Amino acid sequence: MTRVVIKLGSSIVADERGELRADVLARIADAVQALHARGDDVVLVSSGAIARGVRIMGLSARPALIPELQAASAVGQGGLYGAYDELLRARGLSSAQVLLTIGDLSARAGYVNARQTLAKLLDWRVVAVINENDTTATDEISFGDNDFLAAHIALLVSADLLVLLTDIDGLHSADPRLDPAATLVEEVHDFEALRELEIGVTTSPLGSGGMRSKVLAADMATAAGIATVVCNGLDPRALGEVLAGRPAGTRFAPRHSGHSAFKLWLKYAKPTLGTLLVDQGAARALREHHSSLLPVGILEVLGDFDAGDAVEIAESHDEGAGRVGATLAKGICNYSSTELRRVKGLKSEAVLEMLPHASEEAVHRDRLVMD
């Protein structure tokens, strides 16, 4: 059995006027039915609520203000899910609407709850149709676009394959809309090599994503061992080729980071509220020995946070000057920022004299993931 997450961008769901692409959605529903018939699991992540709301309300363009975006989403979401539900029911499949924000996943309890709900829907053979809850999401609690949401969902359900459907054939050496000599990158094994490419953020008039967000989503999913493909959802053959295991679009090969589910959640879902600048000795201990971070190695505490919040750990360019170097790691801090400012730079004995009930570690290695 294979578990597949398929993400449809706004340009796949709706045309430039915001009208639903009935033929494309029907083709996706056919693919879902075929996967279910052979015993595979499918989860759909769909953009398009805002695009649909823009059309229904007769707006001239996608709004720029958050309240207008949220209102457009509220107008469009019901009809969008209704279209999926009708298409899937016509093929003998049950579906469920699931709306999430990054806030739902940033707390560990919410993350686990979402995972359990999706697991039960899959157990019931129900096709979850997932979208970001744009009606309540803000810049601070937003995935940014549904490519990241789809990658989060792929991790949540332990998918084997993530397919990101867009309106071009895949990742190119340059933006094919601007450079006719651009060539398709058929397979990616080394994300560092992509730095040489001109990966753009161009979107459709009604969308919020771009190829850069798809590459970052693929980086996230493949780190969890999930193969990822970006292909053209408007091409009638592309999705079928991908699901049959044949080349189409750009395939990002799965990697095995060795991270537990907890550390993948920490790395990708938990927002950071501060930064700990550490000295060279602490940075070396983290990199080479995978040690815990002790207060003695901390030079400066940036930001305001509580115990249990996530923080970034960065090496200072020059000790004591407070200049932030490259990020080393991300972890759950055992101290509040106020407490940590009191004990930074102190050895464990001095820390315990000042804060008798404090943890010896500022960030324990079991709750820390390297960048």
C-alpha cells in the first residue's frame, strides 16, 4: 500500500477568472478513485478558496489586505469543498473537509491531535480534503502557502509520496516564462546544487506560492524520507505518469535525516520566539558531539520567550559582540528568556545556586535538532 498526498495549487483549481476547472478536478478525482481501487491511501491539499471567493464576489483582483483575504476565503471555501465532495461521491468515495493553521500544529498537543484525526480518516478510507483555514490565519499563524501545508501533512500522515501540482512542467534551470532556453530539471538529489538555479517566486494572479516554496516544501518532505514530485497539473498525463512511477516533472529524491517524528515537528512546525548566541566551544560541542546546550556556553539571549518555547541557536561572529552568525540548531528551551539572561555564561553550580530548581541544560539534546 502506498500513501500519497496530492497538492493542487490555485492555478490548477481555478482559471484566471476564478472559475473552477471542472475538467481538471474531475481528472484528479479519477486518479484518487484509481488509487483507492488498488488499496492506496490519498490525501488532497487544495488551494483555491480565495480565488473562488474573488470570483463569487466579483472582485477585480486578489485582495492584499488580511481581512479581505479572510472574507474571500470564507465565501469560497464551502463551494470549493462541495465540488470535491460531489466529484468523489460520484465515484463512490467519502470525503472530509479539514481546515488547519500553523497554530494548530505549532503546539505539540495540536500536532498529535491532527495526526490522530487524519489517521482515523485514512483508517475509515475517507479522502481528507485539506486547506489552510485562511478565515482565521494571520501572517503570524500562516503556513504562507499550501506547499508548506502539504509538506506538513505529508509528515503528519507518514506519506510515501508528495505530489505538488502547478501550472508549469516542474523546476527549470531558469524561469521558463521569462527564459525560452530554460531546461527542465528532471531529478534533484542535492539541494545545495539548486543554489545555482534562478528559482523564482512568481505566482499566478490568484495564488500565493511559487517555485521557491515548492523547493522548500520538497526539502522538508524529503528530509523525512518522502519522495516529492513537482509537475504540471494541467497536463492530462502528468499526474498519471507520476502515480505509475514513471518520469514526469521534477522528482526530489527522498533522504533519511534520521530525525524522529518529534524532531521533524520541532524543525519544521514549531515557530521560534528567540535566539541564543553561543560561544565557539558550545557551537563545536553541538556540531561535533551532539551535546546539550548549557547556560555557560550562552553569550546573549535575543527575544522574549517562556520555558517550553522553541528558540534558534546561533554562533556569535565574535564573542560578546552580539553579532548573529549562522543558525546551528533549533530546540525547546528549559528557561524563560528572563531566567536565561540571569544565568547565561555561568557554570552549572552557579546556575543551581541562583535557580535551585532549574534544569542543568538550557536546551537538552533530546529536544534539539541541528539545522
